[in-house]
Amino acid sequence: MGTSFVDGVKTFTKATSATLAPYERVALNSSNQIVQAGAGQRGIGVVSSNYSSTTDGDQVAVKLFGSSGSFMMLAAGAISAGAAVFASASGRCDDAANMGEILGYACDAASGNGSQIEILPVNGVGAGVPTAYAAALTAGVSASATLTQALVAPGKLYIRVNVTADITLFASGGGAALAGGLQFLDLATGIFSVDWAKVSGTFVTTGGGTTAGEIGLGTVVASGAAAVLGGTATFENILEGGIPALGNAATGVATAFNVADVARAELSTIAAAADVFVNGASTFAAGAGNFVLKSGSVIEMQLNFVPQTTV
């Protein structure tokens, strides 16, 4: 039996055979006792810092989600400061989006599994995205990617796309400058602005190699004989591809990249929905082939959103 709620902390009975440690997320079982929260399960809160017992039936203090202040949690792997974190297995957290609900943002970095990390929580807004706000994967990528989205504050939409199988962005004709891309997302009708956006992972060219290419996010598919995306604003009006440039890449060699940007301009008007394209551009060496975004790549953004209203 637990005690009353005091200053965001409540004690609960430890379930039989439950393995608990300080700063792990916990959930209630059918007997109103606490166990480790699993992957995709937010839980009720985190175990307090002074917990040390392993005895079944002991009382355990839990800081409840929804209470004030930041939370200490245990990481399931390396996490960068500022990353959005989600519910992982064994009561831990990770920046891999394995649920639709975001737990919060990392205040500092975690070096690996079991590291303690301070999380600024997102309370009361992450459980679901109303239809008026929701983004959707396009048919061309839905079989090769997963989408996670959450309202992280009123009017703020967090979107994450995890690439689960290699996706060809465009055919890279050899021996010339070329830009191309592929639509990944449909955004709902409304006015958007970008708090921040990021694309990271690896790419490969199956024909000729590349020289100082770019990957960015825009509302129009890139095209034409262009070695960079900057010549047309809408090729990269969500994420500027030149921050940084990709550098040179040899044919068939997976090349890592990490492109991030903040504070972009308004994307669309209230009259139409916005499309999100992953665009690339480079000078390709001789040899026909494809510009491929590899499995494991991640696309993230946080948008300010004003839904369309009908008068």
C-alpha cells in the first residue's frame, strides 16, 4: 500500500521479483505495485535517488511524472545533450523514438547504457497528436521508414523519421552536377515555422563518387544541374544543406553525415499543406547510379504550428 502524494513524491510497494534501481522509470501492475516500465511505456515516474533495497514488498519512493522540476533517469545508450528522449526497455530512456510519446529533452549528455542523465520533462502534451496537426509518411517511403510525432508543448510538433531500409533519393547521372530528392512527409494544412531540424546517418552513391555534396530538407523537390541546394530557397527552407557540406565520397562507400539547423522561416500559407522533401546535390563522377540514404539514418524537426480554421 502506498502513502499519500507529497511534493510530487509517493511511495509504492515493490512487486515480487521486480528489479529496480534509482532513476529507473516504473509502472503499476494489476496489484497496484511497481515494476520496471518497459519499452514504449511511459510509466508513472522514476525511482528516487536513495532507493537501495532488493526486498519484495518494500516501500519505494517515486517522483511522479507531472510534478515540477527536471528528472534524473538512466540512459539505455549514448544520448546527446538537447536530444528528445523516449521510453526504452528496463525503465531506461533513449533517443531512439520507439513510442509516439516523448518523455522530454536531455539537459546533458549520457555516455552509454546505465549513465545518469537529467531530463527536462514534457508533461501532459505528448500522448497523442490531433488530426489537425498530424504529419504522415508518403507512400514512397512508408515501407522503408517509421514515423514518430508528439506534441511537446501547445502548438509545437516534434517529428522523427527513422529510416529502416535503404531509400534511393534520386538517380545520380555521372560526370555532372545534379540535384534531386524524394518526398518523405505530408504536413497538415496550416502555417508552420521551424524551431530546429536535423538529418543524420549515412549515404552512398552506387555510380560515380561525389564532390562536396549537400543533404537538406525543403518543401519542393530539388532538380536541375546544381551542385548545391542553395540556388533555390525551397530546396532547403526547412534545413539548410550547407551546414555543413558533405565533403567527398567514394563510389559504394557509406559516408556519415550530420546536418543541423535552427530558426527557419515560415514554410507555408494557411491555404495549402506543406510537403517535406529530403534533397541532395553534388557533382558526380562518371558512372550512372543512385544517391541512397542508408538504413539507420534519422530525420528530426520541431515545428511551430497554427492549424487551419474555417469561418
